[in-house]
Amino acid sequence: MGYSFILKKNNPSFSLPSHSDVVRTRETLQRAKNSTNSSVSISKNEIINASSYLWKNRKEYIKQWWRPGETRGVVWLDQKVSTEGNEGLPEIRISGDTSKFKYINRQGDRSALRISRVVSETLRLGMEDIRWFVMGDDDTVFLVENLVRVLSKYDHNQLYYIGCISESHIQNIVFSYAMAYGGGGFAISYPLAKELEKMHDRCLQRYPGLYGSDDRMKACMAELGVPLTKEDRRVRHRRHGAS
């Protein structure tokens, strides 16, 4: 099976993970691992979109669920960072320039444009045997066996946009009850990613006033005529207090 993961950065003002955060995350993953079938196939392509500002700390979350030799992928950062060998992390790449895109939302951050384009940037790498592109925040810890089990219910040859809405009723009112939130992780099938790549940049140009990457993705899905297929949150663990 081929899966592609994308983890996007959070707002730099959010708190960095403490040692206790990482310990709790590790304990949660161990409980999940003990309760799932270890025979599930998890060979996939992981693409992680993160922030250079937070990378030193946030990479510790990725280490808890990333599986060298079983998971494939690339980390997409906004700029270069110093790296250490043998950390058991994916390859690091730098996102493309987004200066040509307009961004006029005064409450947001234009990093949303960079994050929005990661699916298409990943597709252009030409990696083989990909069925799904999965996107989430860089402090989202995926329960890999659960994720594979959920996605196996769907035909990856069809156009699918799969995810969950926000835990916050207010957020859903402000944005949409039909939008997948990146913090919960969402999946796009390979055929849909191909269709998205053909019109992605033009689509982003049409929505300079949107706030974040999630609503930009929803806007492009709407133009393609693909609705959200809602799934629950058993495929990931989110750090308490993250938004």
C-alpha cells in the first residue's frame, strides 16, 4: 500500500512540547499499538509539512509514530534547519516560493499558502505506489494501524476527500461543518490529488481572503465537486491544548 502523509506547521505562538507531553504521547501510542492488529500493512509514503521555528521540538512527536523502513516520506519546511544523523526521521525538503500569491486576511498568516500547496508539491516528486496523501499538523501523532484500517474501507481509485470536523462547535460555525481540519488529519486519494494539482495554483489565486490552509483546501475541493467524507478521530492523537 502507498500512503502519503503531510504534517503542517502550527502558529509559532503555540507552546512547545514539554517532556511530559512527549511521555504522555508515547504512552498513548503504546496503548494503541497493544490494542491493534500488528499484521496490518503500513508501507506508505509520508510527507510532513512543518515549521523550521518549531522543528527542533515538534520532531519529537514525529519520532513517536514514524517507522523507518516501513513509512516513506519527506518533511516540507519553510527554510533550512540544522540536522543530525541517525534520527530516524524523513528526508527534509524546502517548500516552494509563494510570493506570487495574494494573501489579504488580516487575522491569518500567509504561511497558509505554503501549507496549502504541499499535496501538489508532493505529487510532483513522482513517487511511486501512492494511494493516499494524508495531511495533519506537526504535533498530530497518527495511530498508523488505525489509519490504514480506516482508509482500506475506501476505493483509492476514486475521488475521496476524507477527514473530520473540528471538536469546536464555534470553529465549525465560523468555518464549516463540511471542512476537514488539518489538526485532525485528512486524506486525499491519489486520483483526486492529480486533479487538484492541475488547478491548485489557479484555485489559490481565487481565494486571497481565506484564513488558513484548511479552508483553501475545502474551496478547491468544492470547485472539483468533491464533498467531505467524514471519519472519526481514532486515527490520531492530538496534544492536549493544541488548537
